[in-house]
Amino acid sequence: MENCKEKPNLSSLPFWVLCARQLCDLELLANEAFAPLTGFLGLEDYLSVVHHMRLSSGALWPMPITLDIPQALAEQLLPGGELALRDPEGLTLAVLAIDSIYQPDHHLEALRVFGTQDKAHPGVAALYRQHPFNVGGIIKKVDSVTHYDFADLRLSPLQVKREIARRGWEAVVAFQTRNPMHCAHVELTLRAMKQANAALLLQPAVGLTKPDDIDYYTRVRCYKHTLKSYPADAVLLSLLPLAMRMGGPREAVWHALIRKNFGATHFIVGRDHAGPGNDKHGNAFYAPYAAQEMALAHAQEIGLQILAFEEMLYLKEERRYAPASEVPPGAAVLSLSGTEVREKLASGADIPEWFSTPDIVAELRRSYRPKQQQGFVLFFTGLSGAGKSTIANGIAVRLREDGRRTVSLLDGDVVRHSLCKGLGFSKEDREANVERVGFVAIEIARAGGVAICACIAPYASTRQVCRELASTHKTAFFEIYIAADLEVCERRDRKGLYAKARAGKLPGMTGIDAPYEAPLYPDLRIDTARMSAAQAVELIIATLVELDYLPASLLHEP
């Protein structure tokens, strides 16, 4: 990392606007949390990390830190040139001194780094969404990333090391988390502190984590409550703007290297560290203790001690937590899965105090509204004339009649004359149209409203972009495929669009000379050749009632 003492003239440089992951990576490159890295990986380092978990220098580094860009930009750049790196508001944060431009093999990278090419793995799914080219080189810092939230807790490695020295801590055990800390986590960290005779560096990831994780604002408020469980002079809370890859074993080694840069002497690795969940067959991507095994194997080279902990279980009769291997045979054990906790929060059911403290539960309830108070997106897709607008309008009317939620109807034809005015019917413009509709719909739902979208949305990849954006923002998204055949749609053609297209007067008509990619796995499939619009409305309402997003009072008696 090089600091520019005088800001260079940046207006003449080609530039790239960083995405959320790239912003996180840049910040940790700039403050040396990713040392020994000094920039985004060039080709030689990239290949070495992917295949050997090492930089070309031989230094241990398990995770590719790359800057992906589209082909059009890659073709404008040359090794030896420079690229300005901007935030979404247009501020140049750094300049990349380009040393290589290359096309990575994302399939090979997925297999080597994550051990799978299954898109059910969030790290693999994110990798496959990246642009086709990478650009590598040293970063020259121009400006710092500005954070307006929790500014006092966003400490750089240098600041953390200074605070450790000020407090006179000789041993520091670091704990990585991306979830709220409950009683089991507190017990685990207290045991680690005692075992290492160390203070605690509590360092949650507040960049990108798993898409369905609780938002970090809520989590940080919970962590502040958690601090009450430790001696005041024995814990330091410091937020890490890390974009996690959920890479299990490799990620554990990566996290340990980062904490070494923050001055930790010990690092906790628990069961299924940075685990991504299950694959498409329902099997775990990694063995429960695979991350511990890899971290322990590299501990000496990393330069800190790995504290490997088992799952902590609550003994009902003894009213205490114990590691799984210390549970007496036949002992009554209580546990709550993450899914069960979310269900209790959604329904308003009690969460026992053996699991979490009342102040943390109250904090979670503030942010985790019951489903019937949450917004959601109904995304209708299908050919022109299939019945999308008719059914969508029927749903909107029913929900407005009920009056419990605000309802916004985003009809494709209407949106094209307002939100998407100026867009044509090329593939790129159609994709932009759908992505804009999806973005607005998700913002409506995030605010607690119901967004009903009715647009053709012909491309599966664009619909998937909308679904993934909803997942990122933890917003319910239902893709509803109105599956009328082309022949049926042509018979219903009130505007004569299909007739014009058949006559060659309307080029680019979806279904005639432009493709429509039917959803393979929609949340709901409705064939309007066999079901009336009224029946379709009732089916959708009933489905949402069954999923508890709507009250049963909205059901019409048969």
C-alpha cells in the first residue's frame, strides 16, 4: 500500500465504481488488515493462491482478493497504466497501479477455493456473478472510506494495537462472529479467555456476510449488550468491514491471519467456522471441524495460537453450558437452532433466558418484525397477454381493501413510461428495465410495503439478480410465473401486438423473434388457460396466508 502525499490529477484516468465487496476489500487493503497484500492480486499471485493457498512469494494467503471488471473496461487498460477506484458516490478512494489484466477461471477457482461448484454455496454464487476479467496491482491510497455509523468502533489494525498496548494486555484472544452473541457464545469466549489467560478482542464482521444473516446494525446493538457479560477492562469491541466468502477451512486460516495483523495472540475457531450451510442435496459443504483442522495445521506459520472449541450445549438439570464431549451420558440437553430462533421471533413466542439474555432478545424483536408486518415482493412474469396485469391488479385491490399494508403496483407498461422512460427493447435495455423495477420493489418491501410487479421479464438471469438483491436485503420475494402458452396469448391480444410482430411491423416481440426464458423453479406457477383470474387471485392469497404473510381473514369462503 502506498499513500499519495499529494492527490494526483484523477480526472483523466479511467475509473471503476466499486461494488460492496470490493469496497470492503479495498478498506482492509488500505489499513493493512490484509497484510502482506499491498493491492489486488495480479495473475501470478492469483494462480498461486487458488492452487496453493500462497502468494507467489511463498507467504501463506488462502483467499483470492481480486478486482473484477467487465470486458469493455479491461480492453481500455494496459499494464503500467492506472485505474481510479471510486465509491458509488463518485469519490476516488484509491488509484490502482496496474500490473496485470487477466481472465480468471471462475469454475476452477470455485472448486479449488470452496471445494464445490454448487451455487447453493453463497461464495460460489457470488463468484459466478463476478465480471469476466480481473485487474491487479498495488493500491495507492487517495481517500479513506467514510463510515457514518458506529465510527468509534471502527478501529484499524494500528489503532487496535495501540489500544492493546495502552491497556497493557500481553495476551489477546480474538473472536470472529457474524451472528448475535447468545449465552453459549459468551460461555465459549469466557472459557477461551481463561484458557489463554488473555483479554478478548471481540471483532464481528460487518461487511458482507451470509445473505440471510441479521443486519449488522442490529447485531452491533446486541454486541454492546453482550459487553456487560465481561469484565470492563478485559474486552475490546472492534468492527471489521470484512466481505466474508463463507469458505469454511480456507476462511478460518484467512480470519486468523487478519487477527494476527490486529495484534491478537490467540484466535478462536469453533464448530463449522464460516460455514455456508448445506448443498443442493441437503448435505453440509464442510465437515463440522474441518476449519479447525486446517487452522491448527497452519497455526505456527500464522504466528498465533488456535483455540479449537466444540459446540457448547446447555445441560437442563445443571443449568450450565458444557462442551459436547463433556456432556454426561443420558443428560438432558436443551438447544435452539437458528431457524427455531427466527421462527420464535417471527411469531412473538418466548425465547428462554438460558439461550439469550432479555436485553438481546428485546433488541432482536425491535428489528425482526412478525411476517404479517413485513413487506414482500410479488414478481409476476410471463408472456404479453398471459394475464399478469389482471391478476396483479386483483391482488392489489384485495390488499388495499384489507388496508393493513401499503400496496404499490408496478405494471410493466406503466413503468416504461415513467421509471424506465428512454429505454428501448434491446437485451441490455430490457435487463435494465427489469432490474430497475426489482430495485424499486425491494425498497418498497424493505419499508414494510407490498410491491406487486407485473412485467414480462424475459431473461432468467435478470430475474435471478432481483431475487438475489431481495435476499441480500432479507426481503421476501415470490416469483409467480403466469404460464399461458403463446397460442393462448395471441388469441387474447387486445392491442394487436402479436399480429404486428407476425407481419414484421414490430421487431423484437418477446415470444415471436425475441426469447422468453420460462422460470424453471418459480415460487408459484399459474396456467391461466386452466384457471380464471379470480381463481388465481385466491390461490395467491391462500399461499401467502399459509406462509403467514397475510391474515386468514383475507381468505374468501368457497
